[in-house]
Amino acid sequence: MRTPPICCSLADTLAKAARATGASVHQGGTYVCIEGPQFSTKAESRIYRSWGVDVIGMTNMPEAKLAREAEICFSTLALATDYDCWNESAGAVEIEHVLAVLKSNVDLAQRTIRRAVAELAQPRSCACASALKDAIITERSLIPKKLRKELRPIIGKYL
């Protein structure tokens, strides 16, 4: 099994904090990042659903990969604005409605993050803190001194 792209410990903390604000929380799922700003066509939306995608967004990549490489805990706090065009009973996606929901989501996100920060464990007990430990496969003695010096702030503890 591959390592999740997010920090499960941080995801748990965020979910707990969101529930404490009274939010409806759906923890877990699959995210697809599309180029934006745009709404999906009905065909695109159906394709994403056939892939098992739960959340369609425009702002969650490449952050997850970069955070993992920097050994930073990362998780997504995705606050939905609409059901996309696949849910015909929800009506058409209208930008005015999306913006109104987005505005209320900002307040919810701020309250959730305030609660989550107060609960973050120190020191970290998750695998994020050593995510690169086994990622460097080059023999250390073959890495030029100049390059080791340049990489010291990021991976110095492994060189």
C-alpha cells in the first residue's frame, strides 16, 4: 500500500475540529484537481464520478506532493460549494450561489482551523516527519559537496 498523499493525523484533527464547529463532515475520499477557474461539463462530471472521485477542485495540487517532499504535514479541508452538474435535483450550478456558499465557507474554515491548531500534537508522531528518509537512493558519498550544501535546509538530516 502506498502512503496517503495527506497526513492522516492532521486529517483526523481537522475532522474533529470541523465537527466541533457543527459542520457536516465527510472524512476521506478521492480528490481530482482540474484546471480552473471553470465548472465541469456534465460529461466531465460523469467521468469523474465513474472514476470514484468525491471532490472536484482546482487548488489542491501540487501542494500535497510538495508538502510530502518537505516533510510537512498536509491535509485538505475541502468545503463544497455545489454538487456539480451531475446532481440534477440540486439545480443548475450558478455562480451567485457558489459565491454565497464560498463566503460562508470562509468563516467555517477559519473556525475549524482555529480549533485544529489548538489540538496539534507536538512533537509529531506521524510519518510525515521522516517521509524522505528512504526516498534518497543515491549513495551519499556520490552527492557532490556543493549540492549537499544547497540541499542542507531541506534534507540535511539525511545527508
